[in-house]
Amino acid sequence: MDALGLAFNSRFSRFEGGSYYHLGITAAGYVLAKPGIPVIGAPKSILIFTVIVLEDHTGKTLTEKPHQITVIEQLSGGSFLGSGFTRRREEQLTDLAQQAARATENWLRTQPWFDGPDTIVELPDNLEPSVGESATQ
């Protein structure tokens, strides 16, 4: 799922500061919307993933257990009708990946060890999370 790696690298490569954190991102599963009955029960795309954080200098895991985040596609004119009708698979994945990166940053900012702008986040070059696709996809 290259979209996830691209979205995380894009969002977190802008951080600079005095500390490095390594993010471990694992996509537990995702479902992309298929065409449904417009307006009534329009299916939504969803991504479920977990995040762990390691401090670079000490190697200490800062998350007691993986933090699970679920993102659901954003409501738009196209998704109101069902994104399976209006958006290609790649567009749905890109949207979910960008939301995942944003949700992760929002969660990180609530953590006491994440000091906002004085933070460096380092992602592995080969960010290729394991993805379990739903049988309904």
C-alpha cells in the first residue's frame, strides 16, 4: 500500500527539532467502497491501522501498546453518492492514507513526550505495512 507510505512521508518529513521518533505503522485492514444504492446506504471506504512509537536515542518504546486508529473516507459530493461510483481505487486509497497520516499527527500531539514543533519524526525508507483486505472488497 504505497499510498500510506507516501502520505506519512509527506506529512512527517516537515518536522525538525531535537528528538527523533520512529513510527511503526501497520495497516490491519481496509475496505474500499463499492458501488451501492446512491444516497441510501452509500458504502464508505475505511482503514484500520496501528501505530507504535520508538524514541531514537534510547530505543525505548513510548507506546505501551499499539495505538489503533480508524479512518473513514471524508464526506464529499462524490462520497455522498458512494465513492465506489465516483472515485477510482487509487483515489480512495490516497484519501484514506492522507487521513491516516493526519489522524496520527493529531494523536501524537496529545502525547506528553511529543513536543510539537521541536520534534523530528523518522520513517523507515521501506515503509510497506502489511495489509489485510476484507473479503467484501
